[in-house]
Amino acid sequence: MLLIKSMNDTQIVRKPYQALAWIGTIGLIIGASMTAFNIYPMNVWVMIVANGVWLWCGYLWKEPSVIGLNFAMTAIYIIGAIKLFV
């Protein structure tokens, strides 16, 4: 007999610090929009902060994939910001 689990039976488990993750997500959307409309260099600073927030979330959640991705992105944007002044 085939058992199909309905979506109504699925329990939603929310991670702690969900509000912090949403702040980071909104920041990334704003930063990506600024990049699309060529609002430079302000987009670099917004992306540093937003990726930093997600890096912090990854640390709090102990999620290596989130930490790795956002560490790399934060480092890339920091290098870009340093390039502005050199």
C-alpha cells in the first residue's frame, strides 16, 4: 500500500534568529537591486552588511554551507571596498 504524506501533516520547524535572517535577506535584495541599477559604490557597502548578517546567522545556526558562502561573499565585497580606496 502506497502511503502519501499530505502537506498538512508536515510540522514547520522554525530556526532561532529567524528575524535576523530576514533582515539579511532584505539587505541582499536591496543590495542586488542597487547593483542592477548601478548605484555604485553604495551597493558594495550594503552587500558587505547584508552578507555579514547572513554570516552571523550561519554561525548562530552552525550551518557550514551558510557560513562558507557568506564568508566568501563578505570577503569579496570587502576586497572590492578596499579597491575603492587604493
